[in-house]
Amino acid sequence: MTAELVRGQNHPVSRSRVEIRVSAGTAVLALASLADEQGRYSGPEALAHPGAPALPGVRSPEALAERHTYAVDLDAVPAGVHKVGVVLVLPPGGPVRFGAVPASYVALADPDGAEIAGYTLTGLDAETAVVAMELYRRQGAWKVRAVGQGYAEGLGALLADGGLPAPEAAALAAAALRTASPGGGSEAALATVPTLAGDLRAPRTPDEPPAAAPEPPDPIPLPAAPYTGTPGPAPGGDTAPPAAGGPSTLNYVHPRRRPTSTEPPEPAPRAAPPAQPGRAPVPVAGDAAGWSMEERLYNQVWGMFEDLARAVAAYRSAVEFADARMDRELDEVLSDPRHRLGGSGNAARDTARARRDELVARARAVLDRDLVQLAAEREVVEPALPAAYARWDNPVWHGHRIPEENPLALRLGDLHLPERPDLRIPMLVRVPLERGLWIDNGRTGSEAAMAMDTDRLRRAAMDMAVACAARLLAAHPGDRFSVHVIDAAGAGAAALAPLVRAGVLAGPPAAGAAAVTATLAALTRRVDLVQMALRAGAPEDLPPDVDTAEQLLIVHDFPHGFDDRAVTRLRYLADEGPAVGVHLLMVADRDEASAYGPLLDPLWRSLMRLSPVPDNHLADPWVHHAWTFEPDLPPPGSRVLDQALELIAEARRPGRP
């Protein structure tokens, strides 16, 4: 079975001869790069391009195309090479950014054709060159990792980030791109020289650990230049983070964006009391840029998320530095015969371990300081969040009223790292949803899922879907969302009872093959009609029976009750629906749909995977940590969900003023 990777995830490679296959949404230039353990390129000979496609152990494609295949012999890769990168570049004269074309898919396969691992590059925006995937050595073995690191400045910036001098990087990029531009063109037009100010570093003493060479359990270096790509879990918009297990990723573009509202901004938040000398500033809720308090809180959550990611990355990097230095010193001790003949060897080993412990203790003290500050900020931010961002146990729900404007984002759960499990960052997704959601009710997703009874896990997944739907409805004006449910076997009736009882569904849950077909046909017709109206420039000229509200389709127990035509329609809704207001929320076990084979792979890759139990399948965009996601559910015995649904039903009653 193919391992579907999200950004930052890795998978072991057991074969020495493999193929890398690229399926892009447009014609791209496919290159290969060879780098050392630090991700640095040795020179022009480290890049394979159509003009020079062969490198030791790797042969890259030789033409501009939408589909490419690389041949790789890992046994022939030189010993000094630790990373083999797959680089995709938009050619001159083509699309100006990856965000304007369909997502590319990169797969590692054995020579017989069976895929080992795959990765969909979702969430890209302004990038024109991207490191899609890499094969790397780890403790003598090879692994494959989904990277998705993009550069808006182009191939020249990518090469400069790998350590080539700016003029050499620009010249090499121009030579590679010239093969895709037979008419030639100036080198300046083909490869923009990157700005290298961000690469400058203050000198370090030999004993000082790196400031931040953040690496997750299997290291993924943080780019020296500002990251311009997207990916993930994380509290940002939905398409990356983030990730994002199955195809669960989030749009990790940091939301420091220009205001989109034409209204004047709200007054700035009250300034925090001045910090006393030697103390951290007192945190204030809404202490971020934005036109409204909602947007400022949203951006503040993102800032907390990034701060926590980088603080933990710096700590982990310092620990690895200390461990590597201790190992080097111990090797020197063992290699010196003088230390083996007397007692000096034991003293030298004790000194090396003591130096390591001192460095780790210093790094931990810095991390603890940062964690205390972030925990204090979370304590003031969490109570100030609006209902759309707040946990179900937040008192804001007791005074909630159906809003008159759409929210900026919704909360799906919390994210945390093992260094401080109780410090949880809200996971927010932007609305309207740019990708559908898939709540995995299979037992192969995580250790927590494996430990649960199948029936309990399925009920937990459906309860999470109902809570997401209720929050979506409660956070929007009363007439802005219609919810449809497909429950072909009726197995989700108990979990769906609150929605049915409140009367907030567009119709009864569809049970049986005929009802499934009718529901999918109606939503497919809506997508077709709205698309035609938009293409004709007359979005208001829709038939009177077309519901113009946003639509949410909850599919439970897929693929039960689905024939081939229904599956095709579901894929169509997943691909085309979000752009015209039809969104998909699936509750399914991917293994149960394996009978359809690769037919459904594009469907799973287009959805953002979530788990009803704690699972660490989401990654951040900055340092690619594996974050543990936990869904936000109403507290046991609470009526907060029923009260929210009653408000929705009241807002929809005819004649309501």
C-alpha cells in the first residue's frame, strides 16, 4: 500500500533501485540535486538538468513535460552525498506561480511499478521553484521525505539557499532554464539573483550550539532564506499547514496579510503594562496586526504557533549539537592510545558527558523561559476568542448569538508538542473551506486508534463530524449554510440525532443507494449550474430551485452504498465543489475503500485528514515538527451543542425578525 506523506513526513526505502515519478498540473522542468549532510551543494556538478541529465546514481528527465520519471540507483550515489532532491521549476513563458496550477504529485516507486510513497504538493502560492521530495541517508539507510519547500524568487534562490555563491547560482539556474527556453533570453530574466542578506550569520564560538538549525525527529533543515512555500497542521487556513497523514495538510502561509476589509480598523488593543527590568512583557489578547479583533486574534494564534515551533526547534537542535559533539569527543578519546593505557580515558569521557549535559541544560532553560511566556499568552488569549475559535467548554458559548457576518476561521482542535503537552495551540482553518475534510475512522492511523474498539472509534469520528458541522452552522448567519448527510446504512443515526432533532439539516439523512444517488445528483447539478452562471458572467441568473447558500455534505461510512457512478460524482464534488460553495466532510476508513484501487487516490489526496483521537500526522511550515492533533468536542454531559443547534433552528424559522 502506498504511504501517503504530508510535508515533513518520511518513509523507509528498502530498495536500492527506485523510480521517482512526477505528475504535474502543467509542463515543468524536472531537475535533480545532490547535497551533503548539511544540504549544501558542491557546485554546478550537483544539479542534473536537461542539458546535463546524468549524475552519479541519478538520471533526471531531459524534456519539459507534465509527467516525468527519474531513474535512481542509490548504491551508485557517492558516499559524500546524503540528499538527492527532486526539484520542479516553472519554465519561462509558462504559468507565473505554482499556486495558479493544479497540485503536482510526486511518487517513489520500485522498478516493477508499485508505488512506495507519494506526496501531493498542496498549498503552494507564489513559488516558481520547489524542492518536492528528497531521498536522504539516515544512520546508513535511505529514506524518502516529503519536502514541499518553495521559492518565489525562482531556481536561483533555491540554489543559493543550498550554499552556492549568488553569481554561480544565477548562472547555473540560467543554464538549466535555457534548456526550457529555446529562444534563449537574458540570464537576468531566466534566473533572478536572490537576496542573500538573510543568509548572513554572526560568528559562533566552537562551543556554542547553533542558534536554530531546527530539525524534527528525522531532520529537515530550516531554509536560511525566508520560507515562501506553504504546507500541513496548523492553525492557519485550509487547503497545508500543515500538512498536513493520508493527504491531511493545511495551508501554512502565515496570515500576515494585507487587510481585505474596506471598513476602518478597530481601535488598537490596550497596550500591555510595561515590563519590569528582567521580566518578560505582560501578554495582551489581540496583540497582533489586523482590521478587527477577530483577525488580530487569528494572527496572534498564528504567532504563538510559530514561536512554539521555533523555540522547540532551537532546543532540539541544541541537543543534537551537544550529542554530536560528545560523540566526536568520545571518538577522539577512543582513538588515542594514550587514553586506553591509563585512567585518563575515563576522565575524558566524564568531561565530554558533563559538557554535553551543561549545553543541554542551558538549552532547556531557554526553552522553559519561552514556554512560560507562551503559556501566559495562551491564558489571556483563550478566554478572549470568539465562538468560532473557542473550545466548546469556553463560556463564550453560553452567551453566543447567531452572527450577521461570516467568520474568518473555525477551530477544529488543538495542537501540541511532547516538550510541553499541556501547552496547546488552537488549530484554526480558514473559511470558506478550500479543501474538504476527511475524519479517519480507521484503526491504522495512530497508536490511540489501534488501542480503541472499532465501534467506539467510529462513533468518536462521527461525533467529531457532528461537532464540526454544528460549529460551522453556529458561526455563520442562519441562512448561509445548508447541511446534507449521506448515511447509506444508517449506522450514524445515534451521532446524527442532535442535528436531526434540531431540524437544521437540509433534508433527512440519505439512506440506501437511491437516496445516495439523488443527493449526489442534486449537488452535482448545483455545481454545474453555478459554474455555468459564473462563466457567463451572470451569477444571479440561477434557476429558482437552486440553493445559493454554501453547502456542506457529510458522508458517513463511505464507500457503503456507493456505485461507480456515485464515486465519480463524489470525486467531482471534492475537486470542483469548494470553488462554488459545495464542501465535503467525509467520515471513512481509507482501507475499506481499497477495493476501488488507485481510482480513489486523487480523492484522498484532495482532502485534509483529521483524526478523532490524538494523532501526530500534521506538520508545521517552518521546521516541520510532527504535531499531535486532538479534536475539540463538547464536554461529556454538556448541553452546549444542543443549545447552539437550538439557536440555529430559531434563526431559520420563517417570520423571524
